[in-house]
Amino acid sequence: MTTTAEPTTNEVGRARTRKEDARLITGRTRWTDNITLNGMLHLAMVRSPVAHARITAIDVEAAKRMPGVIAVFTGADLDAEQSGLPCAWPINADATPPRHVSIATDTVRFAGEIVAIVAARKARRGQGRDRGRGGGLRHAGPGAGHGGRTGRGSVLVHPEHGSNKWVTFTFDSVAAGATSGATADEAIAAADADPDSVVVTRRWRQQRLIPSFMEPRSVVVDPTTEQLTMWSSTQVPHVLRTMLCLTLGLPEHKMRVIAPDVGGGFGGKLQLTPEEVLTTLVARRLRKPVKWTETRSESLLSAHHGRDQLQEVTVAARKDGKLTALKIDLLADMGAYFGLFTRPSRSSGRSSARPSTRCRPTSSTART
């Protein structure tokens, strides 16, 4: 028979001795960018300076001739190996996420989208070749900003979908059985006619949010052992391994993902990112360990963004303070692509140029 002793002290509110601080504050931590492997190459991502353009040509020969440059890859080189990044939750069955490529092949759909990769012996060699390569892009016009960009006549980010409005998500608490009584619209109409009630409507612009972690994203991939080994500054190493293997068609037991010390994430390292896919593809192609570490400018331009919503909120209440209805109409900029985890309350598309893909979630609750 097993007995359980009752705790003699209350753990809630009690100070606990921290064990990790000494290593962190004395510089003995190990970030992904600190990892160095024998024969390792460094990657630089060449990014589009414009939000929407057709790729007419990418001249890689000049970059290949630069000292220290080992290889240059474009979307045409890698397209057969990139099946598209997954969207684990596309909101509902009406959503139609487009194929989310890791590297653009014929069209750029957001500023900062990757169009080429430079592999070099030294990091600075590659980074010096990743700027000013916009000559092979023909501008297609941005589908930017809220309001008027989801209707007829808008520049379409994904023309095959026929619209920049991807999905409408509606939640009604009465229909869902979460509350009983009148619907929100009925309760608001009743409050309008009741002298002892008030109805207030306000409209807000929720600004775009960019997670600004201390440590920029970084990835190292070693293809030289029986398993592919990846070190990544990620918040979700187990999810990353599963989704990366699904994306590349790898058995999970052939892939190992390690998250070393991570210098912050704030939700910005929750995705399977194009850079993680591309670093793996290039490592396999070259059969050498490779590392990619983003600059702060890259992080702000092309990493995971959030929010960017127009919110119209209507509240009905009695004058004694009791709420009787809440109705929210929310227009959210979801970016050029849906992310791995997409929610109406959080823009998970990877975009930083006010792209024209949209989600319009609405919700309503009523209690009488």
C-alpha cells in the first residue's frame, strides 16, 4: 500500500533558489550562433526589397565567382524539394491556404521573402552578397493595408484564389450553446430601445507587432552523421522536428533537433520557418555542416509578425453596469501566407510589407 505524505509547507508564493543564473550572467551559456563544426559553411539569405513582384531573372554567376563563395541556390534549384510549409490549423474548412514556399520561385509576395541563398566559407562573405539584388524583379504592385484591399479591383497576392479575403470565422455563443437567451444582435437592438440601457460602439486599430528577442534566429544543420542534426533557436523543438520531417519527407528517427539556450522568443520562434527548411536542404546538397544566423534587420523585416487588426466592438449594458451583449467585428491582416499555427487573434502570416491577404474573424456573445 502506498501512502502520500501531506506537504508541511506552502509552496505558493515561496521563493525558490535559481540554478541557471550563474552560467547565464557569466557568459558561459551556449547560443546557436556559438556552435562551430568542422568544415562548416555560412549561409546568407538574399531577400526581396519589394513586397510584390515577378521574378524575371536572378544572375548568380557574379556571386559564384566571389572569393570564399562555395555555392548559390535559387528557387528554381530547390523547388522540387520544398513541398510547402504546413499550416496546422487553417481556422476552418472554408480557409484555402496557398502553397507556402520557403524560397520564391517565380513571384515575390512580401518584402524580405527569400529569392536566393549564398553559401560561403565565412559569414561576412555571404552577407556581403545578399544586398542590392532587386534588378531581376518586375513590380506587380502591393496589395497593402486594411480596407479596400480585399474587394474587387485589388491587387491579388495569390491570383489563383480570386480574392485577398481568405476566410471568415464566426463564433456566436448562443448558436454554440455557450450562452442562452437572445443573440448579440437581438440584445443590442433591445438595449437601443430601453431607456435604462446603453449601447457603445468603438473602433480601434491594433498595431502590427514584431517580437524583438535578444537572440536573433539561428540554425545549424550537420548532415555528416547517420542522423541529420539541427540546432535551432526555437521555442518548439519537438514540433519543429515533426513538421520539418513531414515537409521534407524524412522519417523522424533520421532527424534530431536540439534547442540550446534560447535568448527569448515571445512567440516569434514558434513556427517552422523557411530558413530552417532551406538550411536543411542546402546542408544535404553540399554534404557539409551549414549555419545561418539572421541580422537584426532581417528579423524586423521578415520574421514572424502579429496583430495588425481593425477592431469594431459594440457593447450593450444596463445602466446598473450589467453587460447584456458583446459583439466584435475584427479584420485581421494574416500576411502573405498562413503560418504553422494561425488564429484569428494573431496574425501568423510571414509578412512585413502590408501584404494583401486577409482574414475577417467575427465573434459575438450575448447574455440576458
